[in-house]
Amino acid sequence: MQALYWNGKQARVTERPDPEASERAVVRVSLAGVCATDLEITRGYMDYRGVLGHEFVGHVESGPEDWRGARVVAEINNACLKCDSCLRGLERHCPNRSVTGILNANGAFAERIAVPVENLHRVPDSISNEAAVFTEPLAAAFEILEQVDIQPDDYCVVFGDGRLGLLISQVLHTTGAHVTTIGKHSEKLALLEARGIETQLLSNWEASPRQGDVVVEATGSASGFARAVSATRPRGTLVLKSTVADSPPIDLAPLVINEITVVGSRCGPFAPALDALARETVSVEPLIAARYALAEGEQALAKAGETGVLKVLIDCSG
Amino acid sequence: MQALYWNGKQARVTERPDPEASERAVVRVSLAGVCATDLEITRGYMDYRGVLGHEFVGHVESGPEDWRGARVVAEINNACLKCDSCLRGLERHCPNRSVTGILNANGAFAERIAVPVENLHRVPDSISNEAAVFTEPLAAAFEILEQVDIQPDDYCVVFGDGRLGLLISQVLHTTGAHVTTIGKHSEKLALLEARGIETQLLSNWEASPRQGDVVVEATGSASGFARAVSATRPRGTLVLKSTVADSPPIDLAPLVINEITVVGSRCGPFAPALDALARETVSVEPLIAARYALAEGEQALAKAGETGVLKVLIDCSG
């Protein structure tokens, strides 16, 4: 089959062996999405080798009979289900896990992908492939609601108007809390304004900062942490949603003095994400910036790496 | 009156004006304790000028009639009681507050100190002055129980066998949770072992680390944060209890990947601290390393600054 393969030096569309079902389901990939993590991997992150991609929607081609033919999305942490972490319900933190397209498991920029059956989720008919392909990053946004008890009278500040920031802003908005998203791109912020979410350009916010009860750092920039700390009220909560490759100098004293709680947040639950897509309480398709065929996978990665580009999709249906 | 005054360059015992009661109570100080923060102030922290010291016990000399003669300790954050923070019960985070011996309010290394009446707490007769003087730092340790829900089957790891680490370890131990304290000084760790708390030398822990559900960083060292992060299990809680003056390079990615919650923790509630002292569920007097008269205040600071010295007391009763 054709697949976009990362060999540690180059990401190339090439012929790769079809995945074997064994104890997994093989999914025929329809549509996949490029994530910042895919780009970080091509800069050395996780020292990964294999087929890239972990955001996708497709149809089960082989596997258990009751799944065959189903339109599905799949969680990306492939857990052992036997260790202490798994037994306490923390499968996404299983120390023995593989992670689709990131760690020891081939990814979704391919004609076919093998995934553990327990990671599959059926996609309701009302959700288009173009929306369903956002399930994984949207689940990562919903993870915040699993971790932080957000009240309707909370004032939430989201830093970042990139792919993840736009999804997080909408998810927080579903709680009824007041959300202000701070970004650098008025055309991206306009996507949120159309949903009734308040936005501010970073330069304006810096001139007149207002502290939040809950602040989310989703800029992916090294300087973002100190700014986000300063934007969090005493005893407030700061959610760290983006991983930054470098280790900037950080003054931790304000966390202690203002008794701020910092919550690291990664992958999330698929069920509320699919529910939000079905009920259209969040809007994802306006985030689509470009679409490429699998054969053009290298161009898709290059496009996704351009400044200011939102979601790039790869059509794997051939 | 005599007082240990910091003028920005030198800490000197000198004659200072007696405090005026006005809307405050004037307390005749019996005994005061030297804290790491006092030493940091003499290195420039907070740019403070005034009488040093914020840990003390004494008798109310003037003020409201029902307080006169009472043996008291006093909270150190002197709030405005009018602002948004105060009205939501966050007086310890009042942006207009003064802080005894730290920010715009003369401290306790003196014959007399003026404090807001609402900050006073009566000391039960069963508690000696030598124990009562620990109320403030013990309250800071109890703050952790206000912020983190510790379960009896939790495994807690405390880094640091200094003054605060020894108090924190005992406070966590009162919850019934399993506590291991990691330190560098076997003679200090022995104080905890005598209370039934498990201890480990840092070098042994590094050879065989075990991750905690709740980890407390109380070493006050810049390298402590990364070690404490590595000691926290996925989805676990890391309590930051010590402020470090410098800004070390910090990799925040492990917080995100392992979804760790970091809780900054500062001053705490006096009531549970006094209760613990009265019921002797914590033991503080073995932490006393030395005792000086107020006239020897400069030597007291010097002694407290020596490596490995636990609590230094200043007798202000003259």
C-alpha cells in the first residue's frame, strides 16, 4: 500500500507492507489530518520511525465481525490493559503503550492502518468525514473538562488561535463559562467570534490584561508559559496544552506566591468529542485550510508547516 | 523598643519606635522563630525595609478589651477586607495586603508588634510557647491539605528534610497516607522515623526511585523541580512549597505528557495547626536548634543561615 513514511531523515510517500490484522482491526483510511505533533516528529521528536499520522476516519476492513464495515475513528494510545496504570483506568498513561503514528505503531497517512479493537469508536451518520477527522484533537480539548471543574461564572482565557486553541475555546464555551481567546490572527479569531466567543489580539490584551479563573496555554511558544502564569488569578488554574521542545528559564515563584494550579493536559475522551460533533455544539470544518491526496503527502506536511495555516487534510481513499 | 531592623544593607538590633495600636492590637512578643524567608529578605527578596520576623507568640498588650492579656499567634497576611479577593474569601491573596515582616508591615523580632485584630488566634494553655511559635510554618504545611485531597491509600513523597519538609511530612502523615521523606541528613530524617514516617537518603532514592501519587517539593533548590516532576506518577499531583530565587531552565513537556497537576502552595490556615499542636499529632520542639536573646538577633540570623541548622528561636521577652 501507499503510505507517508518517516525514516528519520525524510518523510516520503512510498510503498509499505499492508498491516496485518492479528488481534487488531484493519481500517481502510478515508481522510486524515495533519497535527503539529506530526511536524515535530519530522524535527526529531520522539525519535519515531514509521508511517506518520494519528488523526483519521475510515471503515473497518477486517477484524471482529460486528465491526466490519463500520465507519470509525480510533483512540491513539494503544495500552497493554494489564499494568497498574491500565487497571486503575489510566490506559492513556500505560507505560507499555504504543501511540499511533508517534511511538512504535504505524500511523494513518496510509491506505490502511491496524488499531486495537478496543480503541475504535463508531461515527454517527450525521457527522461528515471532514468533521469526524477532528475527533482526536477535539477529544484533546475535551480532556480539559475531565480535569478542571469549570463553572458557568468562571472567566476563561485561552492563549493561542492555532488549531488546538480554536477547538479548546469552543469546548470551554460549551460549559457556559465566559471565554476570551487571545491570538495574533484576526482572521482566525473571527471563526470564534462567529460562534459568540470573545476574542482579543495579543497586543491589545497586553495593554489591558485581565486575569482568568481558568487560563489555557495553547500557543506552543516557549514564552507562553510566563505570560499565561501572569494571566492567572491567585488560586486560579492554568492548563498547559502545548508541548514546547526547548527548556526556557522559568521563574516558578509566582506559582507558589499566588498558589496557582498548573494542569498538564494531553489526549482526551472520544465520546464527548463525537457527541459535540453530532450535536454541532462545536464547529470544525471552517478550520480546514487545504486538502491533498495521499500521493501528495509531502506537500501536505509542507503546507501544514507554513505559518498561520490551520488544518490540512490528507485524502487517503485513493 | 529594641528590634531587629533590616535597612536594606544590614540587619541590626536597634532602638525603634513602639508600634501604635490604632485599629490594631499591640502584642508583647514572647518568642519568635527565624524562617528562610527572613534570610532571603537579607539577600534582597521583596525589597523590604523594616523589622524582620513573622513567626511569633506573645500576649496582647493593648487593643479590644476581650483580647487584652490573651496569649496569641497571628496570621501574617494583613488584608484590606474590601477588595474582590477578600470578598471571595481569599484574604491571603489580597492585592492590597501587607505581610508581617515581609511587605510594608513591621515584624516580630521586636519587643512589640501591631497586628490586625482579625488575624489573632488564641493559643490553648496546653501548647507551650516553644511549640506555639511553630504555628505559622505549620499552618503553611496544613495549606497542602486545603488544596489537595489526600487519600489514605495515597503514596506521598516529600523532598526536603529542612524546617518545612519536616513539618509537611508530619502533616501529610496525619492523613493516614503513606509518606516517604527524601533528604540528605540522616540526623534530621531520624526525627521523622521516630514518628513512624519512612525516610530515605536522596542518594538511595535516586538509585531506586518510586513515583508518588502526591509529591511535595520543599528543598528550595533550583534542581528540585525536575526531580520532583520525575517522581510524580502520571496524573499525580506535585505540590510546590518552596520559592527559589533563580529561574532555572525547565522542560515543561513531562507535565503535559504525564498530565501532572502542579499546585503552588504558600501560607495556610492557623486553626488546624493549633489543633495539631494541642493534640500533639505533630511534634515540633525537636526541631529547635538554638535560642538567642533579642539583643543577639544578628547572631540568631547568622546561625539560622548555617547549613543544616533547623529552627532558631529569638527570645523577645527581655
